[in-house]
Amino acid sequence: MALETVTGFITSFARNTDQLPGLQLAFVPTGNGVHGDHLFVTREVPATVTQSTGAFTVQLERTDEIYGVPDGSLRYFPRITWQNGVGRFISQDFVNWRVHVPLGGGTLEELLDAPTNADSLYWSYAPTYAALVKEMGTISIGTWIYWATAPEDAPDNWFEVEA
């Protein structure tokens, strides 16, 4: 089992990294995991952040190889910690979207399981989940599907599919 590289950028909403002194980024597993004779604990995995650019890199275990406890799935939550100039805790952001890590890793944009990702939106007349599966064909294990009735009296449904 080799670790996979995940990369991305972290910045303020003003896209300014000067406002991020003392920033630390870590990825927290959603639970314990098992693979072969390895038992994985839920200790966070720190990322390396370049303060001047906000670029980060982290090495993580693949989520499709490890059986996550208790339900079989394993993901990571990004957690951002703020410290003052002398290393004391100020605050933290706990991002509520999960990150999956396949073979080869990738960028945060590719790996974030965010249901608002426009690239994963799929519109269908399918009235049920079963009809959607039939219409789309094969949906691989680990694909997230979100289903909601279209507004008001429209008979259509909206499905978001994340591979």
C-alpha cells in the first residue's frame, strides 16, 4: 500500500494568503480502518502548507482500499487550525464535506465529495432511483447519488451523481 498525494490551495474568501498566518491544515479520517493486517487509527494527517501561496500537499491512504469502520466507507474531513504568532490555538474550521482518495490521488477539486459540484449534476425525468440507474447504466460502488423532487408541481426529479 502506497500513500497517494492530494494537492490544492487554501485561501481567504478575498483570495489573500497574507491573512492566513499560523494556518495549519490536516485531514481527519471518518473512522478507523482495516486493510490486510493493518488497523488504522483516526489520528489526523497534517498537510504541508506553503504560507506565501496557500498551496498544500498531503499524503493519504487510499479510501477505496481500506474498509472503514463501522459502515465500510472511509473518507477524510479537512480541518483548518489557526494559531497566533506564539503557537497558541485561536480557532478552527471543520469542513463538513468528505474527501475520497483513489489510486493516483489528485486535486482537492477532483476528490471533494461536495454535492454542490456543478460537474456532477445530472438531470433526469426518472421518477425513482431504480429508473435512474436503468437510464444511466452501471453506477460504480462508492458513487454518491442525491435525489430531490423538482420544484412545485413539476413531475421531474433532480439527481446529483458523484463518481
